Amino acid sequence: MAKVGEGDPRWIVENREDGHNVNGWHWSERDCLPWSKNTIGGLFDKKVIQETDEYTFKISSSPVVSGECTANNRKGKTIFLYELDVKMNWEVIFKPKKVLPPPPTKGAADDIDEDDKPAEPIITQKKTISGEFTVPYISDENGDEAPTVRYSINTTADNDETKQSINMVQSLLKSHGVPFVQSQCQEFVKLLKTEFVSKKQPEQQQTANTSTNTTTTTTTTTTTTTNTVPKVTSSTVIFNSTTPTKKLTTKTLKLKEEFQCSPMDAYDVFVNINKLRAFTQSDCTFENEEGGKFSLYGGSIQGVNKTLSPGSKIVQTWRLDNWSKGVESQVTITFSVDGKPLTNVEIVQTGIPIDEFEKTEEGWKRNILDRIKHTFSYSSKIF
């Protein structure tokens, strides 16, 4: 045995900065809210939106950011979960300028001596019109879209001149202010993903001989299922033909929830367009019939109703808009009771692309199930 310090350095175990979670393999969560506040502040604080000889349009205060923002890493993959609200003040400063006085009235003009000097120009005073921008919802659900931006004007139109200036400012807000805020918010999302994304390991290249047969290899891993731990089935499907081999690896997600309501009320939440819009707080469409199409969160989730059995079962095709073309999963939602004054809701989703599994699982829990319970109070006891 080698003495201490004399061993082959290749076999010496050293402390590493990433030794606790090598390559981000295990689940970890980072609070990105402080970083987000600083970054958004840098993108907006005292920024000039537009400046001309007539006015200066700028952000007049540091933005106020509230909400939550986390980056979750697992198996070298990063999942971002964020919901942020941003508010900031703006102002348009009209610069002093020289204007000619109004011409004299006809009666006064008769008394003007031809030798009199022309009237001196009048220098107007600096004028400021101010208000507030609000971005109510910067979220991982619409991270690739321009967020909604609202604005308000705090200055009161106490005279015709001020009213005219306010009308001009309203046009500036629409043509320059809102696009500027949207652009900076989208830049923030890009910076967030660049700053906290987990470094991916090089993917192993695999080759396979082409064949006219189709083969399927399935591996199943079963874990104890609770309200927060799903049962997962992993499968690799190999499509062989005369073209190069294509592989689609999918997983099956199983979730169980308890709603403090009747089976019909639980069923209605998933098919009633008004209730869908209530808990998603987004644009939704739903054709309440078998074969009817639906979309949630402005089209981020799309599908077709296959089976609609009121109070019993819902079967739908289901896909996210960022999945590859032609890839879709199947969702089965069943409603049952077992003697307790509550409804058991079981969700089984098959055919989820493996790269989208964690995002899909988190989406069900956070953006659908939790929102349903909080919106309709289905998590509170009814006895």
C-alpha cells in the first residue's frame, strides 16, 4: 500500500465544487428571484425609449418586481418555473421651444405702426406627462411570447394644451412604449435561460441497421404512488424502414388527486369553457363533444376529445405546441368515489416525449390541478 501522498494521482479522490451534485444529475432548485430583480432593473432603470428635439420619452423609476422564479435541475436538464409581476413609472418631458405669439386681432392691427419691430417669440415652459407601465404576467407558460403590457396616465388634462399633449403621449405609448417593454421582457427571459441553464452532456451517438420490421423494447420502473410521486413507465420505440432509423422515447405519467366535490363537479371543471378560463386565466377553446377540439393557455396545449362520459371518464389526445410535428400523447382522466365525501381524480398520460416529461408533469401539478383546487376551493373539506 502506498504511503500517504505517494499514491498514483489518478486514484486520489479530491474535493470538487460540483461534488455534491455531479453534472446536475440529482434534483436541485435555485431561487432566481434576486437575480431576476437585478437583471430587470438593469434592463429598464432610467432607460430612454425615444428622444427627439421636441420631447424625451423614458423610464423614470426603477422597476418593482414581485412573484417567484426558480431554476430546477435534474439529470443535467433545467426546468424554469416563474411568475413575475413588473411595475415601473414612465414620463414624457416636452422640451422648451420658441413659438410665435398669435397674430393681433383686426382691431388691434389698425393701430400698429409700420416701424414697430415684429413680436418676439415666446419660449414655452418644460412640461412633463407621467404614468405607469404594468406587466402583470411574465411566466414560463408564455415565455416565448410577448407579454401583456398595460399603461396608465397620471397627469390630469386641466387645459386644452395639456389635453393635446396627453393625446400625443397616448400614441407614443402604443407605438414605442409597449413594444419597448415587451422587447426588454423577452430579453430577460433569454438572459434567465442563459444564466441558469444546466450544461448538457454530449449525447451518445447510436447507430442501428435498417430493417423492414418494427421492434419495440419496453422497460418499466414502478415507484410508490402518492399525490406527489407519479408512477412512470419508460419505453423506447424504434421505427425501422428503408430510411435511417428514427427513435422516439416516451414515458407514461400517472397522477392521483382528491377533489372535495362530486364527480360531476370534478368532470365539469375539465369540459366547461367558463371554468377552464377561470382557473387557467388565459384564452381557451373547448368543443364539448366527442371529436371536438380544445386548446388551453392560448394554444400552448392542444388536443381532441375522444371520449366524454359525464362524471366518469374523459379521454383526449394531448400535445404541447413545442412538441415535434405529429407527436401527440393520450390523456385519460377518470372520476370515482370510494365511500368518502370526495372524488378521486386519476390522470394517465401515455406517449410523452422523454425530454418533455418533467415539464409536462410539473405543468399538470402546478398549472392545472393546483389551480383547480385553489380557484374552486376543492382542496378544503366539505364536512
